[in-house]
Amino acid sequence: VSFITHIPPNLQVLVQTPAIVYVGCIHSIRLYCQSTDTKSEGIETMTRKDALLFPVIGSITLGGLFLAFKYIDGEWINFLFHYYFTVIGVFVIATFFYNRLKEVFVVLSSKDVLTIPKIPYLSEAATPIDLLYIIIFAFASVVGVAYFLTKHYFLNNVYGVFFSIVGIESVMVGATNIGFILLVLLFFYDIYWVFFTPVMVTVAKSLQGPIKLMFPKSFEWVDQTNDFNMIGLGDIVIPGIYVALILRYDYLRVLGKMKEKGEKILTDAKGNFIIPFTFNNFATFIFTFFGYFLGILSTLIVMNVFDHAQPALLYLVPGVLIGSSLPALFRRKFVQFFMFEETTELVRLGLREEEKKEEENKKDSSTTKDSDKKE
């Protein structure tokens, strides 16, 4: 709708941001699908060390960009980032649709056209490219070329939406307590860089690229000098991956209960478990998602009252952490909730093999392949 008419920017932020988080969370369930190979898709599980280093790396990157804009011509920096994000965005959009269509268009996805050889430090093995990926990549390139030539805010938002959804659906936080550590550290990180230094606001306004969603305060399709409301993708993705973890926590919690009671569990055509989306089953997720919504609403209210840029995580972090904790406290199982580890629970419920078993299976398969080659 915002493509053809003006919508108040505050309303756009209030509706679009939670919608993106919701879609990303629902799509994150595919991490448990039998057809999803998390290792081949480059999906990694966040560790406690990653969570502790995240604000440090973020601060170094942010400070480096601030100094770069201060001492180097901003046009050159923006040109490099514009080129980089354009190329990366095409791959992200192509991969997003490919992961959902490869099992639908099996004829196209089974026809390998070319193979990209192993690239040191970038890929562990040669990568085959099939016909379906080439077709999707061609369509995604149209969006990429249009964005590169016009730099239009709407195409910027298209990129931003795909970056956000793919980010939320592809990151496994690993454990609830790791999510708490990450969000609490970034809570103080955001406050410091927004309120105590001009760094965050300066970089956000200077860097031209799909690192933020932009909502025009007046509808001028051609005029790019419009005043915008902006929200950084980090304020969507970082709390979003935690909200997605909570959705999967509820999923595994209910699945475990149903298995213990010996209840019949519905499965889809591919053998994936289906858990009915009810309030009782997904109360933790619903509370957490509502906490995210209240966080966005609080950010907008304070921003408009004081007419000053706000660190969204200041409101989002308490919203999602309190929202996720309340149902566990009501059930008197907060410790169990706080100590929840995703991989351990997946192994316990038989949805994933232990790492040792996976390595043994790989050795067995490689031995079989070697013997086949010799024969």
C-alpha cells in the first residue's frame, strides 16, 4: 500500500516491524524440518562467547565507520557499501526463494548447470549451481539493478525486509540464557552509542544502504530528499532472533509433553511434526511477541514526545525479556526456561543426531564413497 499512497510513518513502523518479526519467527520453524540441512545452508548456532563478543565487534565496526566518514570522502564510502549491499542483496533474495521452491520445482533444481570450485577461506567444497537457482537469481538481479541505479527508499526497504527475515529465520541462538546475555549487553550498547555519543545517529544518517527501513513523512515518489522515520535492521533482527527462539522453545516444549503422554502428533507429508497454534501451546511466544510490539510502540511515543532519536533496544529488550519470562514464572518453571538449550532438546526429542554420531555417519559415508570410486 505504501507503494501507491502515503501512510503515516509512525503507523508504518508500528505495523511493518512486528509483521517482519512475526514472519521471520514462523519461517524459523523450518530449521526443524527434515528437508533443511542447517550445515549446508551455513546456519550456525550462537555460543555464549559469540554473545559476549557481539557488542565489542559492533562497537569497533560502528567506531570505524564514524571515523571513516569523518576523515574520508563519504561518497566513496557510500559507493563501496552501495555496491556491496546490492550484490549481497541479490544473493539473499535468490536464496530466500530458492530454499522454498527447490522442492516444488524438482526438475529444475536437479539439473546442475555449473560448479563453483572450492574457494579457500570462503567455501569448504565445490558448490553446484542448478537451473532453478540461476532462474531465481536472474529475477532477483532485476531488483538489485533497479536498487543500484535508483537508490530509491522503497527498494531499500525491499532489501531490508529480506535481510531481516533471512536473518531471523537463519540464526539459532542456542540457549535462552545466551539470548538474555546478548540482549542485556546490547541494551547498554545502544544506550551508550545513542545518548552519550553522536556516533550511532551520525553513521545511520551518513551511510546510504539497506541497513535501515525508511518511512517518508510525505509521499513524494521521485523526491529522494524527503525527511524519513528510520529504524535500523539491528532493532528488528537482534530481538527477532530471540523471539524466534521463544517460538521454537514453545514448539519443543509442547512436542515433548505430547510425546511423554503418548498423544498422537500430526505430521505433514514430509514427516515434520505439526503443533496446533493455540494460546496454551504458544503462550510464551505470544507474550514475547506482544512485548516486542509494546517496545516499538514505546519507542515511537517517546521519540515523538521528546522529538529526539531513540535507541529502540532501550524499550525492545525489556519488552521481550519480561514478556518471555512471565509465562515461565506463572508455570513456576523459570529455571527450566532459562536453562533451555535448543540443540540438547532437539537431540532428546529425536529431531537431531548427536554431533559424534553425525561425524561417524560422515566417516562411514566417505569410506563408502572411496570404496565405490576404487571399484
